Amino acid sequence: MTSKSKAQWSPLPRTEILVYWVLSIGSHLYSFYQLHRFSKEHEAGLAREFQLEKGLLKGFKRDPSDFEWSFWTQWAKKSLLWTLTGHGILSRFTSSFYPKLRVPALTIYGLMAASGVLGVKGVSVLLVHLGLTFSVALLRKPALSWGCNLLLLSTLHIQPLQEIQRGWYETEEEYYLLLFSVAVCGLRFISFSLEHCWCPAGRGGVVQLCWLFSYTFYHPFFYNGPIVTYKDYTEQMQRPAEESDRDGSALRYLVLRSGRIVLWWCVAEYMIHAMYMHSIQSNETYLEMIPPWALGGLALALVQFFYVKYLVLFGLPSMLATLDKLVPPKLPSCVSIMHSFTGMWRHFDEGLYRWLIRYIYVPLGGARHGPLSQILSTGLAFGFVCVWHGGRDYLQYWALMNWAGVLVENGVKSLFASSSIHSLVEQYFSAAMRRRSVALLSAFSTAMLILSNLVFLGGGHVGRIFWKRVVIQGWSTVAPPMLAFLYCFAHIGLEWTSHPP
């Protein structure tokens, strides 16, 4: 899980790269078309079983089966868009007229906005967690802080406590919003605790507490992220405006970025109107009967929708944070150019990746103390992600697959970096052939990466059926063309990382 500089791969003939582009784009479009046909052919059955909604587009129905998208879309309409707009207005006003009051004002606003949605009882839960975190952090013992915060996160799974908290709200969605808020704030509390343990002694406790309040209740990141470490947040918030003003035309940035977010939202909505992938993945009968090309389209559509969804969910908070002169993590990279487990973890959710590196991987030793330390550090990082997401059976399989994928990729890189193997490769393979070889290996890695993502997005039954249909039953008919197209995808990914736009 270490970060490395981008590799510069040997250029291939333009014609060859063009062929890869054509095959990649063509396979995407054709498989999506086949999935669309299958969705329309079985629309009546899907509508009866999964209650497809009336579509925003004439002649189309809307698949509401993706819980996360439906949940955040409803909350955005109900309140979040308005409170985020209020945050932006308050931030610009205080920055212009009362810059010294900007951070306190945004903190109070974030606390009030959270209280308005979660209620006094919901915010009280967060305040209790905050108070315990701060008290334990004052002892400056990282192990004790970890223990405290893991215990606080474990309260999300205590059944009697869940029932009590459900009773505070009229709808299940309001309770889920509390769960999401506590889970994301848990990462912030861990970040604060460890940073406080590592910083020099003597800093004022009251000042630290005020910054913890600001960090916790910063409204754009409060419910869903992206994740920014406590150290980065406080340093960036304290910078003078002239040092952090990277774009003098805030209005231009606001219009352009808002336009992109609306475009991403339209793409996501079009996908769940044209392809009912979330309903199909929920029914094993449809997964067993769907044609091979449509099955490939289903896999691509599920991971692509997840990507576009987080462009929207992270895009709006990141835009507001940028206007606040923060430096949010980069938005997710397109999953179609991801050709490795390590690349997926580095570039999809960069904020979570940095968090894991800083607070788990590096403190445990990482690669500095040999392969065994690296294996252990990586495994505990994935174990924490699994537990943080809920720790269910399919999440355990997903975490194990990602752990194994990262270890295998690192092992293969170390093998080919050894002097004996490296000299043989240099002697018998041209630069272009080395790149083609990497793309071929990446095709197999990408196949397993997609499978792990399908397990994460749809559950164990989805991964099991894909494995059976592609590898067990389709080893001679489905798997070879799939690997061929993934080989093309890998070349596009290598080209993109070597020469980013």
C-alpha cells in the first residue's frame, strides 16, 4: 500500500494504441447495449419484484435499488443541498468581512445543521464520542486512543443500542444518517487522537478542543466525507488567504464545477433508467440467465455507476472545501483505467487511502521492516476497512481478496525487480514487449479486481455466480474474450498513467 511515482512505459505504435481504444470503447458500448436490451425484455418482471419507479425520462422506468444513491438523493432534496448552500454563503461572507470569525462561524453552523437533521439526541451521541476521544487523547498513548475509538465504533453494532437510537426517529433513513455520521466521525476522532499523541506536548487543551469541534462538524465532510486528516485540516484552515488562494475567480470555478457535478448526476440517473443493473444483481435467476455480453455489461455498469456516484457524492463537498481554501483529496479516477488492486486503492478514494497509510500502515512498520511487516500492516489496514464498513461475511471476502491482490502484485513486482530476473527481461524482451507483458498480467489482476468489486457492491452471491459463469462454465468461451478486452483496458490504463491529460 505504499505510494510510488508513476511509471513511464515505452510508447507503442499509434495504430496499436488506436486499436486498443476502439476495442475498449466498443466493448463498453456493446455490452451496455446488451444489458439495456435484457433490462427492457424483463422490465415487467423487474418492476413487479423490485418496484421500479416512474422514470424522469419518457418511456423509461427508474431503478431505485441502489440504496446509497437513493438515500443521498432523497436527503439532498430534503435538506442537504440547502444546508451546503448555506455553508458556502456563510463561508464567503465571513471570509470577506470577518476572516478571524470564519472558522468559529463555520463550526457553529455545522453543529446547528447537524442538530437540525440528527436531532439533539443524535448530536449528543457524537458529542459523547468527541468528549471521550479528547479525554483519552490527553493521555498521549496511541494504543489507548486506538482502543477507545474502536470501542466507540463498535457501539454501531450493539443491538439494544441500535433499537434505542431507532426510537429517536420517525423513519429508518434518519437512523441510517446517524450511523453514517458516527462512522465517518469515527475516522476523524482516530485522526485527531493520534495526531495529538504524536505532536509536541504543551499545546493548549482548550485550543485543541475547539479545533476538534471544527474538524468534526465541518459541514461539507460531515456525513459522508471525503476523509481529510486532522493535521491537513488544521494546517490548511490556518493558512492566510493569500497563501492558499489558488484560484482568484471563485465564481468561475463554482460555475464550472457545479456544471460537472450536474453532468455526473445526469449520467448516473441515465444509467439507472437505461440499465436496471442493481435490480438484476439482486436476483440470482436473472444472473443465471443473462447472456454473456449482457453479463459483462452488468459488471462494467455496476462498477462504473459506483464511480460516477462518488464523483457526485464527493464532488459537491470537495467543491465547497476548495472554495474554503482547503485541499480535498482528488476525486475518484475512472475505474475503466484501473488495472491493479494497488492503483484502485490509491486513486479511487484517495482520502481513505492516505488515512490508512498514515494511521495504520506506516505506524505498524509497512515495508520498512521487511516483507512480513508489510504483509501484516497491509492485512490490518484491510481488516480495519472491513470492520469499519460493517464486517459482514461478504465484506470479509472482499477484504481478503484485496489483501491477496495487493500482496500478489507487490510480490510480482519484487520478483521482476530482482537483479537476475530483471537482467533476463532486459536481455530477451524489448521495451514494447515488456509493456505488453505488463498489460497481460494486469488483465488477470483486473479480472480479480472487478470480481472483488462485484462482491463489495452486490454481495457474495454475485461474486459466486460471476465466478461460476465466467471461469467454471465459460473457461473456453467467455473467459478468453473477457481477458482480451481487459488486456485492451490495461493498455489504456498504462497509457493514461504514463501520459495523464
